[in-house]
Amino acid sequence: MTYDVLIIGSGPAGLSAAVYAKRAQMKAAVIEKEFMGTGQIALTDEIDNYLGLPGISGYDMGEAFRGHAEKLGVEFIDGEVIGVAKDGGLFTVSLGDGTALESRTVIYAAGAEHRKLGVAGDDLPGVSYCAVCDGSFHRGKTVAVAGGGDTALGDALYLTKLCEKVYLIHRRDEFRANKTVQEKVRECEKIELVLSAKVKEIRGSSKVESIVVDQGGSERELAVSGVFTAIGSVPNTAVLEGLCELEGGYIKAGEDGRTSCEGLFAAGDVRTKSLRQIVTAVSDGANCVDSVEKYLLGE
Ligand SMILES: Cc1cc2nc3c(=O)[nH]c(=O)nc-3n(C[C@H](O)[C@H](O)[C@H](O)COP(=O)(O)OP(=O)(O)OC[C@H]3O[C@@H](n4cnc5c(N)ncnc54)[C@H](O)[C@@H]3O)c2cc1C
């Protein structure tokens, strides 16, 4: 069987594409590697910037997005995509279990993954990329958050609900996060700012026990039970290397999702753009299906 479109990833971009593709009566399926995955939003405590849904939890939003697609009868395929190849006018999408699927077009919406600190000890148990998932393991303890953007500050605030104390470590003396969140952080007594500080090492025999920072040339060792890393992400584009043009690891594509490989479209955090958010991912999914329709009609 040949699909009209295979959508890779069931985050906001992939699910939005799925809803639009289903409504356009395309033969479509969504491939997702995580069980019932809904993408990065599942890691988010509270989302306060999606129009009409102030304060919704990431989990609830993910369930609503996926539920919408399921209600329309979208086909979901569990599996990790390990290869995408094009031969003639058709794509072959290979999964980790050996399955090969054929499609006339592909919407690639595989999002991004967390960037590691790249220091000794960054793989110790207790190093986490998800405050919402792992915060409760540190109830009543002291933890560190590394980063200076919205995610880092949001994580620090969330962790104060559970932890005794939170060190917020940032390599600059100013944050990139939005001003409202910055104000909340500066007013919070449980957060100690450790600014202009570079993480040098995470120490512990079998799990995290402390974090070492270099602050203006002098070294500080802070006793913590966990380190939450929020220093950005890297796009999941390894399987596309050689197939389409990438820029800094991101798929080079505009708002219509068209890539340098005809029939391959990119949606969400994986593509070159300046604002990587839920609202832009959802909009990319819709735009990609519009582009797929035009492509299939030969426009
Ligand atoms: C902690 C945190 C807080 C955030 N808070 C906000 C916020 O408040 N507001 C906001 O607008 N945005 C927020 N964001 C950003 C937002 O979550 C992303 O912009 C959005 O999720 C991007 O959607 P996406 O569909 O492009 O990718 P993703 O959400 O990354 O989804 C990609 C999906 O593809 C799957 N996948 C990856 N590789 C493969 C493969 N090889 N095979 C099969 N499946 C694969 C993944 O498992 C995943 O489910 C936050 C992000 C994080 C991490």
C-alpha cells in the first residue's frame, strides 16, 4: 500500500498535520517512537501562551491534541524512523523493527531533543531534562537548574514547589527568559541565582551529589541531589542527512514546509525558523498539508 503522506512525529506539528490530512481525505499515517507520545509539551508543567487555553498543563494539551486526531480516525504507527529514502517519485520510510513503508510524500515533524551540558558527570543518575517528570524525586532537597531561557526559569519556579532550595546557574549575568518570569524568579526566596557561572563538573559516586561551577575564576561546589539542564535543544534530523539541505542541523524550509527534496516537507521545531513554540508548530503542520495537496496536484 502506498500512502499519500506519512507524518513522522506526533508532537503538536505532526498532530496538526494529521488532523488537516485526515480532513483533506488523504491516505495518511503518523509514525511516533514514544508510546502515546505527544512531543515536548508532555514535559511542560504549565503553558500560558497558547491562545484560549491559559494555564493548561502540557500533559492535558498533548492529550487534547492527540485525542482530536484519534477522534477523526487518524492512523498511528508505533515505531522509530531510522531512514528516509527517495527513489523516483516515492519515499521509503524505514522503521527500527525492519518495517518499510511507502509514501508519495513525507511530513517530517520529529522535533528536537535536549542539549547536554557536555561536562564530566552529565550522565549520572539525577541529571534530568524534565522538571515536571523528575522534580518529585527531589522533594525537600536542594537542586540546581542550568540555563537562562524560559524553560530554565520555568523549571526553577516549578521546582520551588517541591524543593527546599534551587540554585539557578546561568553563564551570563542576564536572562533571555520573558520579563514576567524573570520577575517571579528574582522575587522567589527559594531560588539562589548563580550568575556568570560556567558548569565545570557534576560530582557523585553513583548519583548526583554536587555541581561544580566556575564563577569569575573561582570555583564553587554546590551540594545538590539533582541537576536540571535546560540549555536548549538539538534537532532530530540525523536520518535526513544527505536527503535534504540542513542549516545548523535544522531542515532548511520556509513557512510552506517545502525542503530542497521535492515531496519532503518539514514542520515544527525541526525546521529553520526564529520562534520554536507550540503555536508555530501547529501552524506548520497545517501549512505542510496545504503544500502536500498542491504538490500531489502537480502545482
Ligand atoms: C520544557 C519545555 C517547555 C516548553 N514550554 C512551552 C510553552 O510554554 N509554550 C510553547 O509554545 N512552547 C513551549 N515549548 C516548546 C514546544 O514544546 C515546542 O516548540 C513544540 O513541542 C514543538 O513541536 P514539534 O511537533 O515540532 O516537536 P516535538 O514536540 O519535539 O515532537 C516531535 C515528536 O517526534 C517524535 N520523534 C522524534 N524522532 C522520531 C523518529 N526518528 N521516529 C519517530 N518519532 C520520532 C518524538 O518522540 C516527538 O513525539 C516548551 C518546550 C520544552 C522542552
